Amino acid sequence: MAAQELSDVKDYPVKVGTFLFTMVEPHPGHEVAYNRWYEHDHFFSGCLVGPNVFAGDRFVATRRLKDLRSTDTNDMTSDPLRGSYLAVYWWLENTDEETNRWNVENVNKLHTQGRMYAERDHVHTLLYDMKWNVQREPTGCTIDLALDHGYPGLVVVAGDVAEGHTHAEVEAWFKDTWLPDAMSKPWGPELVGSGTVIPLSDDAPADVVRAAAGPNRFLQLHFLDHDSAEGWEEGYARIGEAMEASGLAHHVWTAPWQQTNFGTDDFTDQLR
């Protein structure tokens, strides 16, 4: 990169501080209607019209991707086939309390207006504080633009810090050991963001299942420039084993996703 170009790289003020992670399962026979409701109404009215929410994206797990999910008993989903759709939203840093209050009041208002969709279940909906991120290329896409970049693949990795250890130790292990190796491989991520749990408000809508994840939980979003199934057996299928071997964290769940195709019914017949 030329010296002039490097001098133009700035630390812009728009940064993700909190992310909303909402994984949902439409009831059988309601896949198309749910998909249309979410992308025509709730994607915007439920989140993006709010203060301090500056980006969002949707992902889908078809059956071919669900078959790659880790199957150990976990609190992310009670069944590997549950959790077909995922929406992720970025909130500006240092605004989580204000935005969360607006979000709860807004969704409760949408309930009173009859603008919610009953034929679906929340599988895992929770707020996370974005603690750190790593990008493969220093001048590549930043975490703040990740949801607008249109990454074709996403892998969600969840784990718990082991007793006697800290989030800082787990962060160092990922940054110094696992990620440098993974990012050098064809199956590896281009960008990774990692967050810790922010509890839901007591008056959050009743249909949002209270997640069991506690303060030791970390949840990571691994953005890929390729299909998330590529190189799965040599790559993400082994991340849990690597985490356990480190002695620093216990693996909870790993799951691949792909982009939805807004404005279509694509993939609605490939979920089960």
C-alpha cells in the first residue's frame, strides 16, 4: 500500500459497541410467511429504525449447513435443526442502555399493534458487548462494516471461559494462537468479532426465551469470504477440540450460516 494511502486510514467514530443476536425458528409450514414478514417489516421496524442502530444483516441455515453444526448438548439450541434464521444488528458503542430501552418499548408496542408473527419461536435472542475483533488484512473490511459487506459465509462460535481463567486469557489465545493459523488457511475467516453477554431487560417481550448464557460466555462471529461449508472438517469442525485443549475455555456450539437473499423465498424449502 502506498504511503499516501496509509496516511488516509482514519479511526472513524462510528463503531459497533453492542450487537443483537437473534436466532429464530419458524413453525413448520410457515417458513415463507415468516421470511416475508421479517424482511418486509420486522427487520426494519423491530430494530433498524431505532436510535443508535446502524447496520443489520440476515443469515439462514439450510439443512446442509445444520448437518455440520456441533451436536453436543448445549444451551444455544435444544435441537441441531432448530434455529434456521439469524439476524444480527450493530449498535453504536456506549449506547446499549438507551438503545435497549428503546428496543424493548418498541417491540412491546409492535405487539399491541398486531405486527408480530406468532408462528415462530425465539431460539436464542440476546445482546452481546463487542469486546474485540481481528481482521485478516489490516486494510480489509472492518468489523463496523461487516454487516454491510455481504460476506457469503458466517460461522458462529460460542464458548465459556473455564473456571480459574479469564476472558482476557481466552482473547489472547485466539489472537496469538488460533486465529493466526486459521486466517492463513483457505477455510479460515477474514474477520472475527467476539462479544460477552448483556442480560435482557426484565420487561423484554415474554416470547423471547431467557438464554442460559452467563458472564463466562463469549460468542464470536466469524465472517468468511466463501461458503461456510468449505473446508469444514479440517477447520471449524475442530475448533471445539482446540478450545478444550487450551484449558482456557469450554466449547459450547459452532454453526455455519449463509446470507439470505432479500426479496425472495430462496432457502425456505431447504430448512428441514
